[in-house]
Amino acid sequence: MARTERHRVLWVVQGSDWIGEQTEFVHLAKRLPEGWIGCLVFLRKPDNLDAIQQVVAHRNVTVTSLGMRGYRTLPVVLLRFLRLIRRFRPAVVHSHHPPANLVNGWSKPLAAAFLSHRYRTLFGYRNSAEGLRFRGRFLERLNRQLADQVICSSPGVERSFFGDSHLLSDGTEVRQSRRKHWTLFNAVDVDGLRRQRDGVLESGRDPKTDGAVRRIISVAAFKEQKGHRTLLTAFQRLCERVSAVELVLVGDGPLRGEMEQLAESLGIAQRCFFCGHQRDPVPWLAHADLFVLASYWEGLPKALLEAMALDLPCVATRVEGVEDVLDGDSLVAPWDSAALADALETQLVDPEAARARVEAQRAVIERFNIDSTAMVAFDVYRELSGSGTKMRG
């Protein structure tokens, strides 16, 4: 492999509403080492494609979209991706989420056969296997055979697919071990988030209502996985005990209308604010008192990490991935609205408990800083492409 090809990395992400994966790859693109060439590919064109191009403009990164419109357009998408492979000739292709992994995996033998180009494949697994139905599990196992390495977002995710886990702390482990699956934590820009929060608070702008009311916030798409039904039921219980409290729900999705109706039927609609999808949730998080996530299964939710980085006390359900960052009375069993209401009440009415929760979170959040994670990721790319030169901080 020519030297110029060894430092070419191509990232593939679904795009559209999958903000977590999109943000992670944008952060990596922003930190692309000198001398590298990157290409960020979206299967579906995101609404903020122009903004993403501006963010990575100072790096040697191309941003493009393949125009996917459901699985029926997969043959066309594969053809477009192969054309991109022929032009870009990457050494490593790193993909996230099942559709992107599918395109990455299926293109590998086609590129070798018809383009005489071989590259290494790196699949990203972000959510627990619990969220996959039978067909999804079958396709995942079939497609997994085409991955050179699999990177999971948390030990819980890795255990759910492979039965064990190993935290990847150095890219050279990929070369020295016969292991094919690893954990590399989902990560956020801790320092950047805090600077942005401080700017929001200095501006004095509050995107919501009365500042005297205690504010609980949840940032999650309205889909079954995120447990909004349990959350709203728990909030109803909480409202019977705490008067000056409101629930801000940031996100959109297929279940939003149903959840708005549930809030009406529970008699809490006047205290619930459905704010829709917000491309930047930091202004909303900055003015909240407590973060909650009631998911039934997870990987390692970026919204939770962002809330922790912003020093918000957090309450969440005890599921794979979340258990890797929270512990103690901040975790409750999924589907248990009574326990969730109790945990929320404790954090709201007991300042000592809230301060202790924030201190405990500060002790672990630096493990999930994108700067250290990016260094390991680029080490992995080097090892897979065969250059083997270790990153230096």
C-alpha cells in the first residue's frame, strides 16, 4: 500500500436524525492529524450538511451524502459508495449504525473484485443487542464477518453482542491481540460543552419559562427505546409531591403525538413542554436543574454524557451502557415509574444529594472526553492501515 493511502480514512454514518453518530465523526474529523485526508459520508443528507462542512473546513476533510431513501435504494447507494471508494481510495473505512455497517461491509469485497482496491473495515456498535429483533440480529451476525474490527460504545454494548468486554486504551492492542471486538467509549467534548454553557448563562437567555420552577430535562428521540411512557408516569407521581416543577422534553420522533396525549390524560400537560428536536441542546441543558433518561435499553447515550459534562445531576435507568457511567441511587430499574419518581424527588428536594451526585459524575466524566478517545481512534486507524506509528499527545 502506498504511503499516501495509509493516511486516508473514510467515515460512514446514517445521517438524518442519528445525531449521536454524526457528532462523534464530526469531532474526529475536526481532530484529523496533519498529513491525513478524511472523507465524511452520510447515507442520508442531514439538514445541517452545510454547517458540518464549515466546521471541518480547516481540516483536509471532504463531506458528502449518498442520498439513501430507505433500503429499496440500497443498490444505488452501494454503486455511489463504490465510485467514492474508487476516487478516494481509503485505507480504513469506519462506519456506525447497521445501515452504514451494511454498506461498508458489502462494499469491501466488491471494491476488491472490481476496483482492485482493498481497505480495512471498522464497524461501530452503539446500542445494546437487546434493541435488535430476530432479523436484525441475523443480519448483524452475517455482516459482522466482513468487519476487520468492531468498536463498541461501552462495555455493556460489547458484552451484549460478544459476551465479554475489553476497554481499548491503546491502538497497538489491535495489532498485538487476536481479539476482533473492543470497547472505545462514546465521548463528548467536555471542555467545549462547558465553555458553551458558560456563554449561554452569561447571555442571560433562557429558552424556557419561569426561572423559579425546578426544571427536569430529558433529551431523547420519541421512540419506544427511550421510555417516555415510564417517564411521564413517574412525573405524574412526582407532581403529587412537588408543586413547582416542570418537565422539558427535547426531541422528536414517531411517538411524540402519543406521548403528548398521554400527558393530557395524566393531567400533567401544563407542566410538560414538548420542545421538538433541537440541533443544539446545550442552551436547554444549561438552564435545567436535573437530567433524566428512562431508556429500556441503551449503548452509551451521548445526551447523558453531555448532561454530566455540564454538571447536571442525572437520574437514569439501570441498563447496559448507562451502568458504566452512573451508579448508586441515581439508577433505577427500567419500567419502574415509582422508583424513578422517588429518585427524581431525592435529587430535587435534597441539595446535599444533588451535590454528591454531581461530584461523583465529575470523577468519571473525563474518561469520556473526545480528545483522549480521538487519539486512540487514530491509533487504531494506523494499526489497521499498517503504518503503526503511535499517536502522541
